Amino acid sequence: MQNLVVVGNVGKDAEVRVTESGDKAISFNVATNKKYVDKDGVLNEVVTWFNCSKWVKKGGSVELAKYLLKGTTVSIIGEVSAHGYAGENGKPKASLDVRVSDLELISSKKEN
């Protein structure tokens, strides 16, 4: 198992999904960014997106979803997997998916 720690900002408000068995998943995405100056003195920014799912057993609360709003800063720990796929015009793309085991709210949308 590979665990990943990510600190970043929620990209859009979380959504709750319910499976046929009654389990629930809170789905959201998190963006991290890295800024650097290249050899020509140009400021660059690289943004990496993580598709996140926090599973909740049948009967468990999904109240956490109401706090995962766009712009909220979070720290997540979870198992990561990467998937390749063909994007527009057949260009190869990749998706980083995280099955979240721990989540901490660092700042709310209002504080950002």
C-alpha cells in the first residue's frame, strides 16, 4: 500500500454518492501548486490535481462534506493510484486518485 500526504485547496464543493449497498463516499478534488523561476527568470506555476474519495460505512455520517467547500485548505492522507487515459485529440493524460483515510481541515473557505 502506498500512502500519500497532500496539503492543498479543495477545487469544488464536495459531493456525496451512495452505493447500492448503502455505503457512502464523499468525493472532492484537491489542488496543490508549486511556483518556481526558470533559468530565464520566468515565474512558472505547476498545479497538480488529486481526485479524492472518503468512504463512509453504511449508517455513518457524511456531515464532513458540508465543510469541504471550494477554496478550503485541507491535509489528506490516503492510498494513491494513478490511471492513464486518452484525453482530447487522443493526447495521453493521467489521473491521481486518493482513497482518503485521514483528513484535516486547515482553514475554511472564509479564512482564505
